[in-house]
Amino acid sequence: MSKDIIPPKAKIKPKQLKIHNDIRIDDYYWLNDKENPEVIEYLNKENAYCDKMMAHTVEFQTDLFKEMKSRIKEDDESVPYKYNGYWYIVKFEKGKDYPIYIRKKETLKAKEEIIFDCNKMAKGHSYFKLVGISISPDNTKVSFGVDTVSRRQYTIRIKNLVTGEVYNDSIANTTGSATWANDNKTLFYTSNNVQTLRSDKIYKHKLGDTVKNDVLIFTEEDDSFGVSVYKTKSKKYIVIASYSTLTTEYQILNANNPDGEFKIFQPRVRGLEYSINHFENDFYIVTNADRATNFKLMKTSEDATEISNWKEIISHREDVLLEGIDIFKHFLVISERCNGLNEIRIKPWDNSEEYYLPFSNETYTAYTSTNIDFDTTILRYGYNSLTTPSSIIDFDMLTKTKEIKKEQEVLGGKFKKENYVSERIWATTQDGTKIPISLVHHRDTKKSKETPLLLYAYGSYGSTIDPYFSTIRLSLLDRGFVFAIAHIRGGEYLGRQWYDNGKLFHKKHTFTDFISCSKFLIEKGYTSEKHHYAMGGSAGGLLMGVIVNLAPELYNGIVTQVPFVDVITTMLDDSIPLTTGEYDEWGNPNEAAYYDYIKSYSPYDNVEEKDYPNLLITTGLHDSQVQYWEPAKWTAKLRTLKKDNNVLLLKTNMEAGHGGASGRFESLKEDALEYAFLLDLEGINK
């Protein structure tokens, strides 16, 4: 990368920000106005600079893109599942970016009905996403949501599946999903606040009526909560869910009586989390009630839903996290996590012997999949690992036999599972906590100080990054990289306590855990500082921002995708999407104690005059989760203060949001840029 190309410099326009008798000077606050032509000009200049600096890799990026694409089966389709008399399938056709949704009546040999061809619907749009497909109980209509901006503001439409007509009903500013009542004409949906994008209202829409006549059913007044609406698997109840990081509340209504009144299931109590599943005449509740940190299973009659009536079915365990349940007529399926590993437990209702599905690998991901029917002995689940492509498996819970319905094909003829090696190792932090690391490499790659290693993590919201297979990642592994996932605190890999010890006033554990993992990998000879790389996105981008401030010497290069780096300013602005709902994760900086703690690690506030690693920072202009100006401001400040000659690149997708490009293959171009950046730093160019 040429050092002769002059990087752009954002104008310095100091703005004083004062709270709690503390003054911060933000020189780049002005970048948060995307209606300002100067802002767009600056972003375009950064894009041009990035393009020039990476110009020598353009051919390599193209090769990487083609290589990644060549592994993907272009004419592919999902495993069919049956719902209410129809088989539903999602398929892709060769050369096309978007899915086609189809169904077949009763038998897979029946004539194919196209529900949606997203390739046709996406024409004329630089971004397109369809979500929330909901079929009416009589199978004649479907509601769906469309976003053509990447702002997560979906417009709900309704299509007649008999005539193909799309009705005039058009409901803007929603989550995209809607739920049919059993009368086939009443839809319940969630609307978003136009400015904050918080899901805050539930409406009722009658088919064919004007949207302005829609009835407001419920408003969530607490701005730290969001809402959603759905129907139970039993099809008996419409459910309104109110949720925050720490608290949930549900309201239920018989789906045969859409004009009735919703009834609160159990009133919200701060810190009480619960989820509900309906079966026959009872509700089954996964909850943390009575200090059940790792959750337990309880049961109550549908006529007596308050907590005083709940009876324990599966008790709380200190060493096992209860993640969820699937209910069948003759079996209860329990999804658990023990010592970081997914476990699927089968419990017959007749109290005959229960058992676990057998998984032998030490680094894998297993999860229950689409299980819509009650009256079946078949459990559908998914499995993959760092070395094993994804499989969808049908398991007969009665005979204990399984059928692999589909295993992800890796095209190109080069991939063989046995050519890759995975393992799980444990790093020790300064406070003595052992942090698991899952890693994978080609069997010909030897660990040494010369070995390039990419360490990935997320570490927030209790979201666990399980060891998963990636065809894209093969482009790194086949070129000698080791890929590792650090299962740091802030996720739930080792149970709910693992999350609790990585948020609020414990948030710094997330960052120090990652640094401890890096030091461990270097000390054990897996890599060295000159060949060590890190990657993270969104809240994982915050992690990247913190580690480059705390331990820049450990990394040769870092890729940070849509990074949440201006934590204080964002968390003080309740007009920004997601802010108020985040207080239970980061703390509310309107309180002095949280302000001081967040400020002590916020990446933007802690940029210093010192050396930083090579950095590639990506964002999307329309990002609704992490606003584009956070990485833009961070880049501008780094340019001014950093003392090194290392590369600093900002790439803004001017047409996309938090998830990047929408097309099946367009997003691969972003992956190719990131991989080319890392490989180029290693001197690898083919």
C-alpha cells in the first residue's frame, strides 16, 4: 500500500459537550448530519482514498470474490417443511442474487406455486430485503415486509395467493412482520417510531380497510422496551411481547376473537424474564424467576397465568443454561448449553427414559430448526462445526434414527473435511478466569511465530458466537491463516453468569478477556504480534476500538465492521435508534457513575497520540443500528492523532445499512476487500 497517497482530513469544528461537570470537545461532531453536502463529500473522499490504497489488490479482490462465489451452489434450495397442508421451499437460481419463495400443495410432486420472486421485486433497487412472510390460516393470502433503503423500516403489503394480486393495503414504518387472526382478514403488526426506530406500537388492520382506520391496540410507553406480536405454535393465541434487556411481559388474546381484549399474562417485574409456549390447556414458561440465573422451566394453566400459579418442571442448574424448548405431542425437546457446548435433550411426556442427542466434536454448533407440527415424532435440527459444513437433520425421537436431509455443498472440488483441524483451548485472564477459544486451520498449517492468525469475537448482549462453518473463511485457511473465536464474557457461552460478568460495570471484562486470549495465543506460539489480526463488528467493533487503544502492540492489523465506537455521545442521545433500550447493557450515562465508567473505555474518547495497527473500518450510510458517523468521526480523530505510518482506511457503503449489501453475492465483494486487506499485510497476493 502506497505511503505517497495523501489521506483526506476532516475539518475540525470543535463542539463542547458538557454533562456531570465534565467537558468533552468533539472536533468532528458535525459529521453526524448526512444532509450536509460536506459530510457526503468527506465520506466520498475517504472511499476514494481507500480505493487508491487498495488499488494494487483489485485483481486479487476479484479473484477472491470469484473463489468465494465458486464454492456456493448457485442453484440451491432449502429443505422443504410442511405447514397447514403446504410444503414450503426457498430456492436460488444460478446467476441470481435473491431468493424465490415457493410452495407445493400436500405433496412435493405437486405443481410449484411461486409466492415471491425477490429477483423481480428487487429490480430498480440498489438494496432489497423481504421479511416477515405470514400465510393466512386459509392459505389464500400472505403478508410480507419490504425494505429498499436498509434502514429496517419495512412496508407491509398483502398478496392474494389465488389471483396473484397485491392489495392496495400498504403499511409503512413497521418491523415487516404481521400476524393473522384466525378469521383470515385481521392482521396485527408492530410499528416503529420513525426517528428512533423503536418498535413501540401494536396495531390491528382489517383487510381492505384504509390504514388510517387501523386500531391502535397497545403502546409501549417505557422507552427502554420494544414490542412484537406473534401467534403461538398451537395457533390458539395472538401474543404481544414487551421486552428489554432484563425484563419481559406478555399479553395474550384468543386468535378466534381478534376484536377482544388482550390479557396480561404476568405483569412486568424488573429483572423477571420469561418466555411462553402454549400446548393443550397449559403454558410452558422458560424463566429466571426466583434467581434462576441460568433459567428453569415452569408450567401453568392457560386460565391462571400469573407467577403465583407457576409450577416447576425443570429446576435451575448452576452449570447448565436452559436456552429454549420445542414442544411436541409426545415429547419435550430442551435446548441447553453446558461447558459452552450446545446440547439437545429429548424428554418423553410419558416419563419414559430421557436422553441427549450424541455430539462428539469439541467445537460445534447444534440447534433445533423449523418444527411447526405438534403431532410428529420427527425433530428437525441443524449441525455444523468449524470443519463440517451445515447439515439439516430429521431425527425420529421414537426410533432414535436420523436422516440427513441436506448437507451444505462446498463446490470447486478442493474442500475435504479431513484437510482441516479444529480444537478448543483455554486462556487465563489476569483475574484467573479461563476463556475458551475455538480455532481452525488447514492441517498443513503449522503454528509458529510466523503464522498469521485472525481472532474474532463479539462479546455483548449475551449473544454467543458458536463455532460455525464458513465457505468464505476457506480463502484464509487455504492461504495459511489460523482462524479463532474468543468466547469472551459478555456472551453466554458459559452460561448467563458469563453474560452478567461482561456488561454494565463489568463491561471491561469483555475487552481484557480478548486481550488475554491474544497474549495467550502469542505466548503459546500460535502466532506473533507481527502476524496477529483481529476482527469484530457492531458491538464487536466497539471491542476492536477498545483493544487498539489498550494494546495496539499486539496486532498487525484489525478489521472493524460497523463499529459502535462513540459510546458516550450515542448513549446520551435518546433520539438515536436503539439508545434507550441499551441502558441495561451499557448503563445510562445520564447517571454520573455510568458516564465515568463508559467514558473510561469509549474508543472515540480514548484515542491518543501513539502508534496504532493497520486498520480497515467499514460502515453503511443508512445504518440504523450504528450510525455511520461513529466510524467516520473515529477515523478522522485517528488520522489526526496517530503517530505511526500504518494504513488507516474507512470504507462507507453509500447504499446500505448495518448488514451491508443485500444481494447474495454482492456481500462477497465486501468480504473480498476485508480478506485482501489482511492477506496483503501478510504479503500474500494470490
